[in-house]
Amino acid sequence: MTYQELKSEEQQYVMQTYGRFPIALDHGQGAQLWDVEGNRYIDLASGIGVNCLGYNHPVLTHAIEAYVSVLASDYT
């Protein structure tokens, strides 16, 4: 999706209760983030939905996957 497509859906489905930066983030690694247009950013700002653990750290990702697997088995 392009930034404009995401922005259009966000305006339709998300309550506009606070201002947002004019970017649409796609993925992250460590303290770096990339937007849907391929621009790279260093995440050093706090705000709504803060992620103080960085992005996609393999140890953290594995621990979360293992925990969710245990939880999911409780519902099957």
C-alpha cells in the first residue's frame, strides 16, 4: 500500500484524536524503522504505542512466539 492509501483508510477507520507524522511505517529492525516508500528512520521519539524494546530482536521475538504458542494451545 502507498502512504496515501493508508492515510485514506486511517482517516476512515481511526478516530482522529491526536496528530500524526506524515509517514506510514512498514517494518523495523533494532532502533531503525522503514516506511512504505523505503525511507529509513532512527526511532528516538516516544509517543502513543511506544516500543521501548526495539524492533524484531531475535531473542525477544522467539520468547514472544513461544509464549503465544503456549497460550494458543490452551484454546485448541
